[in-house]
Amino acid sequence: MYYFDDNDKDEVFEIRYKLHEYVKDNFCHSVVIDKLLKIDAVRVSLQ
């Protein structure tokens, strides 16, 4: 585990921003819906 001190505030904000962007790009409801629809389309095409 990594601990930040007061001098690392910019680094903390950068990590938080990157984490937010990662979650938004991979787990946002519209992204998840698109992924599920693609899975369903593949499943239907295989039948």
C-alpha cells in the first residue's frame, strides 16, 4: 500500500482522474449495455 503526504496532492488528483476515466470508459451504463448487446448478437448469430 502506498501512502501520500501533503506534497503528493497533485499525484493523488492525477491518480483519481485516471481512475475516474477508466471506470467511465469501462463500466458506464452505456458501455456495459453496448457490450451486452454485442454478446447477445454473437450468441444469436451462432444459433
